[in-house]
Amino acid sequence: MKFTIILVKPRAKLVPFSWLIRWVQMTDYSHMAITIGADVLDSTLKGVAFTHYLAYINKYDIVDRIHIDVEEDIAKTFHTWADSMRFKKYSMIQNVGTIIRLIGITKSNPYGKNEKELVCSELVALFLGRFKGANLSDSDDYDLINAEMLARSLSC
């Protein structure tokens, strides 16, 4: 079964945190999500939730796509797994910790270790761990670039 990790940036022009993330990470994108069919599983300020693909692309420009093949018998458990992630809160402070780590102030995210809250790159890293067997030593330290590289290493 095919899943796609999409790398995106907001269509809105005035999104300073997106600018900061793109600047610190030197990327064209500031966010990522998981798509399957017409569903997008995403972690935003509203928490982890499903959005319809067409509604999603009205808010975000897709910068790149990474296709992930998942074995059919494993993929059948996706919605159960996704339901266990849904409604988890988004951690803005965890994003701040990621930026502090990326600019070299600390070696790890001082605001991680919170299983009740997920940022977008953590959601993708956890997906790759569950459905592609990615070895995750600490998903709290997965910034966008690490999660992108992990996804690319496991892509079809």
C-alpha cells in the first residue's frame, strides 16, 4: 500500500514561525504530513487529526513528496495506529526546543519526552518506525530534516 510523506509550506504569506523553521533548517518547507488516498494525517496547532487532501492543499503548497510502500498486512493497521495518535496535542515548545538544538545551543531537545504531544516530524518518524521498521532512538529529536532523510532512505 502506498503512503506519501508530503513536505509543505503554508500558502499564507505572514507565517513567521514557518519562515524561522525554513531559515534554521535551510529548507524550502516548514512542515510535513502523511497522506493515504484522500486523507492527510497531520500534527498542527490544533493537534493530530485527519484532513481531506483537497482542504489540506488549499492551506499548504507541496514542496516535495516521498512515496513509502508499506506491506499490505501491516498497512491494514494504519487507521488503528492513527486513531491512537489522533487528538494528541501539538507542542509549540517542543518546536522551540528543536530550533535551539539545531542552532547548537543544546545537543538534544530540552522540551521533548512528552508522549502526549507530537510535532509533525515526530508523527512522521513514529509512522516510519511503526510501518517501515525505522530504528528510532529518540523521536523527540527528529527535526524536519532528520525525518525527511529517514523517509527518503525508506522510500520506494
